[in-house]
Amino acid sequence: MRTDSSPGTLPAREHLPAADAGTPVLDVVIPVYNEEKDLRPCVRRLHEHLTRTFPYAFRITVADNASTDGTPLVAARLAAEIPEVATFRLEQKGRGRALRTVWSASEAPILAYMDVDLSTDLNALLPLVAPLISGHSDLAIGSRLARSSRVVRGPKREFISRAYNLILRGSLQARFSDAQCGFKAIRRDVAQALLPLVEDTGWFFDTEMLVLAERAGLRIHEVPVDWVDDPDSTVRIVRTATDDLKGVWRVGKALTTGSLSLDRLARPFGDDPRDRELPDVPRGLARQLVGFCVVGGLSTLFYLALYSVFRQFSGSQVANALALLVSAVANTAANRRLTFGVRGRGGAVRHQAQGLVVFGIGLALTSGSLAALGAATDSPAHSTELAVLIAANLAATVLRFLLFRAWVFPDRTESDGPSPVVATPTVVAASPVGAASPVVAGHIPSVPGPVPAAPLPHRPVPHLSYDPYPTTQVRAGEAADGNRRDATLRLQPVRPHDTEPGDPR
């Protein structure tokens, strides 16, 4: 499937309708591990700020990552005292796992999270989520590295943060400025389609989510923030940095091999209906021409280098055929991935076979040019041969692009259906933390079967038929029906267009 014109499963963004009273529009998740000291002042300060400044109904969800101190008790008391506070406990650690689980179970159209230390000034919260509510953006992040941000932290953390973001820019071509700031938000319809593709369950979760979203063409809004470092932070810098570098390698490898199906995340070109009703205009033509020219220039240099090497021990016709064959295979693979955006291994053999047919046309043009040169002069100079081959290749290039676009990699948008996502629900309430714990098991809506990858955002948020602010515990590997399952909601994407039968992915 082509990524430049595929509509994917996400509809055009629209401004969220005004919700009914009591229905949360924003769900702010606070992942915690052994934070009994800071949790209460954090939640009360956040609740007071949202009550005073946020114009929509909201919810604050405490996601307890298997804390071993009094954090569960503090969270339960807060949930009992404040109607807009809910608690959700997992018996497995991992910030990414907590966010994935709570976000997947939430019905709020805007999902956010922040660190319990509240290092980020809360005045940036409304600017963070406003572009998501208005439909302008898909994700929003706070940035400590923007020019207008004001940051107070030590030189060690400053160096690590900037070095990490330079690594992301150099290795994954990331264009966002700050991947690690614990202040982010996402639209729920985007989260349902994006989270199944994110594998990490720890600190790299944020980075992987942002990289995949950016590669899929989703819009990421950055908000400059005022940020003060927490000197009592429990983050293990060395271990976190090592895990992050492993994640960078894994994601970079997946993007290079095309094993990730990002087409399902594609938005229509613009939210104005007029952008999608332009007749007889080839979509993606300008970008494809640029990509084709870049690939063509590089492959021509590669072809000429191969010809010079093969010419040392063979005639001009044999050297030309061998050089053109090798460069044609590389050219087809590069255009397949970079110019026409075809990911995955599905159809690769067929594309190469069709590319060899195009190669045959180029071979006929270049061989005919060499034959004409040989007929004109008995011993042409090597530079003359190269000049003739360049001219013949330029003529073949125009024909190659037309054949690639119309025959080898045609636009199949109209025939391709959306890629569904099959969800396997596994998260439900379990036993309380202890006998003295006042936590009451709540109800998490289960998913009875396959669900769409992204809900339509045009409908008003429905009334909740259950307690909108549940206090819930989840024990690792246990569900409500007593079956042993993993505590994390696992969504497995179906990739009908990007895999072949027998593909291990």
C-alpha cells in the first residue's frame, strides 16, 4: 500500500463537540511507582488547577506501577475524596505499560499524562491539549529545548537530554525537539491506531510513539514549557539511557526494513473537503518526482562505477549489461521504499520482476546507443562511452518513471480497504492490595471482539453507563473471569497489504 495517498483508517480531524456535563473530555494519567510522599500534593494541585482553568469536564487517573509502599492507599483515599480522581493499579512496572493500559481503557477523547513531580508549569496544560480539542493536531508534547522555554536543571541532565535528542535526529530523522519531557497528550482515535504499533513498555515508550507518529505523517504540536528539575527523581539515568539506545536501534531497524504498517495512521490531505475533491490531479506526484530524481542520480553513479569496474575485464556490451542489471535491482528496491512508499515484503518479488522488464527497456536503449557509437568509430574513448550512456540513461529515466508509477507501483488507494486492528482485551479488576486497603474494584468496559482501529470523532461523547471515575486494581496475569492473562491490553494490528502468507511478522 502506498503511504503518500492512502487514506488509512483515521478520518479528517474535527473540533470535538461540546460534551455533556460530567462526561470527561480530558483524562490526565499520572504514572507512579512508590510516590506516597508526592502523590497527594501533586493530585490536589493538578485538580485545583484544572477546576479553575479547564473549560471541559476532566478526570485524573493515578496509574500505580506495582508500588510497594503506601502509594496504593494514598491513591485510594484521593479517589474517595475527589470525584474526578480514579486509581488504576498494575502489578507490573513500566511507565509505557501503564500509559498503554489506561489510555486503551479510557473513553475520554483527549488523553494526556504528566510526571508526579509536576516539574512542568501547569499553565502549559491548556495550550497542550487545545490543538487536540480543536482538531488541529494529533499529538502534543511539552518541549524543554524550545527557544522560549525556561528550564532549571543541572548540567548533567541538560547534556544527556540534548545528546539523546541529537541521536534521535541523526539516527531516526526525528524533527520534534524533546522526546523525554513527561508532558504529552494524544487524541483517543489516534491512540487506538498508534498504540498497537508501539512495543516498548518502559521509558522509551514516548520516543517510539512520537517517531512512529511522525513517520506516519501525523501532526505533532510542541508547546514551550517552564520546567524545574526534581532533585529527588528516582530515574536511573544509565539504565534508562541504555534501554533507550536499544530502542533506537530496534525502531530504526524496523523502519529501514519496512516491517511497520504505518499506512493505517494516514490522514486525508487536509481537513478542507475541497482538498479531497480536486479532479484529475495525480496525488503525491511532486514528492515522487523528487524522490525518483534523487534515487535515479545515485543509481546512475552506482551504474557508472560498476560499468567502469566490469569494463576492465569484459567488453562494453557485457559490462553495460552487468552494471545495468545490478543497478536496476538496487534502483527498484530504493524507488519501491523511498519514492512510492511501499513497505513490507509483500509483492517485493513481483515488483523486482516488473522492474527487470523496465530494465530490459533501458538495456535496449543503452545497448543500442553503444552499438551506434561503435558503428560510428572503431575505438571510442572511455569518456565518450560514458557520455553516450548518460544520454541514453536520461532518455530511459523518463520512461522508467512513467512505467514505475503507472504499472509497477500503481496507486491502489481506491481498491485498498482500511487496515483493521484486532483487539484482545485482557485487563479487568482483581483483588485488593491488602486487608487495610480501602480500594474498591471498579469496572473497566471490556471489548467483546474485533473493534475498528479508530472511532469516528464526529459523534458526541456518549453518556457513561458505569461509574465514570472508577477505582480499579489489576493483578498481572489475572482477568475478571479468573483466566490467566497478561495485565497489559494487547492490540495486534492486522497487516493484509504488507505481509505474505508465511511471513513471521
